[in-house]
Amino acid sequence: MDKHVATVIDKKFFWHKALDNSKECPERLMFIYDNLEKFGYTDKLLMVPSKEASDETICSVHSNLYLSQIKKFALNSNLYAYDKDTYLSEDSPFVAKLAAGSCCALADTIMQESIQKAFALVRPPGHHAEMGRGSGFCIFNNVAITANHLIGKYDLNRILIVDFDVHHCNGTQDIFYDSSKVLVLSVHQADIYPFTGKSEEIGTGEGKGYNINIPVPSQFGDIEYSYIFGNVVQDVVQSYLPQVIIVSAGFDGHVDDPISKINLSARGYGLIANALRSFADKYCDGKLFYVLEGGYNIPSLWSSVKVSLDMLLKDKPDEASFSYSQRAKNIIDKDLPQEIKQKWLVY
Ligand SMILES: [Zn+2]
């Protein structure tokens, strides 16, 4: 069987660890890797070697000052000297560079003709990391570094980042806020950490209209997300016609996740993956790149990753059908700025 989904698996990602019980722990990835092996996924996936990003690649997004701060704080005996969540151990700068570099290596793979899809099973996550500041377990912004890598190396100018992690991607938004080359679309729980991501934050200058936030209330789940993906995300893909879709795939909106009040099920994540897959196949040359972000209930993280991978691995997507949700429709009608509706929505 031809392999058409690439991934990176490397036990060196376990080296970034705190000695306490941080929720962003190596066990998240250990459980995924063990199950990939156990259920035969390692034979179905194209394994791409991990690669450490150079300082230069990291600094395509982050400041030199920030990179040197990270290296310095990693030598501090207090792992939380830099930030109360974002611990830094001696190996952390290397592991964070390995995550970013591996994402770039996978992006190179899907720019080839034969492989169109990839899933970066890496850590630490990245979407809260801003140009000059890490937070929320994130050191370097993996998806932003990947997007800049694609722009620099392949001259791309329409990259869509879809972020369905339950938290708003303040870092990714900030980095591309004035750019039209990267459209950032985030669906996240309203009024939780990092308390950004209001719908009126739509970008500035060249980037005005290229930042879309859909904050949703607690208790939204599969049906409401299905409506949003069918009625907003699909339209954005169809109108923007991205050259690649990068997904900040955080699974902490799972109903069993300890840190959110969103009620997505693993099946819901499968519906999202099928939807994104069908949009990518239809409008975007099939190029779809999942990058792991959050997800802190380890068994539900695995089941959500598994169904998403299943959707990417299929020869073709299932017929996409979307639920109707009056509650989700009300949010879109009321909160989504007119400028965003006029620019992107298809009527
Ligand atoms: Zn999150």
C-alpha cells in the first residue's frame, strides 16, 4: 500500500519534562507512540526523520533576545523561573527546536507531489508562543515557524492555519496579525486562558480580515462545531484557496479533558478531520498538515488523535455532512464581524 501520510516519531521529545506533575508531560506522547505501535499505525505512516531547527529558523519568528533568554533560563535550577506554566529543563531548548524543525521537515515532505498529508506528533506545543515570549506550555511556535519556512523556501503566499485547540492561539495570531500571507482562524472556548481571541480581533494593515476568531461558550460540542466547520471554515477555504492548510490540533476540548468545558468527543474530532480533509482535497491540492498542540486527558488525547489519523489515512474522505445548530448560528450571526462575513462567507 502506498503511504500517503507522513509523521515524525522521536523519543527525544520525552526529554522535555518537569519533575512535578505538569499536565504537559512526556506521558502524553508516550501513550500515543505506544498505541501507534500496538495498533499497527507505524506500518501505515511514512516516517520522516526528526530534525532540529537552526537558530536562524527559530528566529524567522522569534527574537534573538527571546531565544537567548530561553537558553539561559533552561540552566536555572528552578524549572519555573521563566513562567509559572512553561517549565524549562536543561534539554528543553533542544527539544523545542526539535519540534519546530521536525514540523518544517514534514512540511517539506508534503510539498512533494506524492505525499500530501502529515501529522506532527511532537511536543512541547507552540501556539501560545509569541515573537518575544513563551507561555502556556509553549516555547517556540511550531506552526508559525512552519508557515514562515514554507513562505521562505517555496514562496507560498496563502497559508491557512486552522486552530481548534480549546485555547485561543494568541501567539500565532500575534505573529501574523499584519500579514495576508497567513490567514489564522481559531475556534476556541471564550473567556478562558489566555483571555484573547475576541471576534473583533480581525488583523491590521495588510492582514486586516486575515484573522478570524470564533470564541464559543462552554458546553458547545460535536453538533455546534460541525455547524461552524460547515458554515464558516468551509467558506473561508473556498474563498481564500490556501496552498496548504496547517492545523493547530489541540484535543483539550474533549469532554473528558480536565482543563476546559467544551464537550467534543473523539467522534467529533473525527468529523472535523474528515471536514478539513475534504476541504483540502477539494480546494487545496490535498495539502493538510496536522500539528499536535494541547490535550491533557491522555486516553482521550489518544482516541482523538487516532480517529483524526484514520480520516487522513483513508483513500478519500467520507461525504462531508454538517449538523444544524441554532446556537452556533446565533454566535456566527451575532458575533462574526461584518467585514469578515463579506470578505469570506459564501452566500
Ligand atoms: Zn490548549
